[in-house]
Amino acid sequence: MTGFLHLIVPAARFRLLAGGDSLVEYRFGTGVARHLFCRRCGVKSFYVPRSHPDGYDVNLRCLDAATLTGWDVEAFDDGDRAAATAAWAHLTH
């Protein structure tokens, strides 16, 4: 368990403000997901998920708390990944 709190956003709504030159990419399995890590500290603050390749999955814990007004955490049923992914497909559009 990594403690990653997933915030899925459309690619058009994602903007990296700094640190892009410090990112390294890792792909495994199907090669669809793009896992991006900081080359200095190893944190994965966001990535392009296999389930939503047209968006970004941002680790809520890596955002500046002053920019957030509130959020709800919903459980993801990994036992039925296809149904859970389909239920959230609208989040990247």
C-alpha cells in the first residue's frame, strides 16, 4: 500500500507547474500506463493510468492543501476492476 489518494482529471485540466525535468517514466505490463517518478526522491505524485489513458491520476496527498476546498474519498472495487473503471470513465472527459 502506497497511500496514494487518486484524483483522476482530464488531460486538458492538468498542468504541471514545476519539476518536469526531474521526472522519470516507468512502464510495465501492458505499457499503457505511464508511471512518473521524481528522480531525486522517488515520489509518484501523478501518472497516466491504464484505466484512463486520456487523463491523469494525481496523488491528492501531493497537492498544496491551500488549493483544496474539500474532497470525498470513494472506495474502488479492485475485485471488479472493469465495472469500477467504467463507473469512473466520465472523469477524464
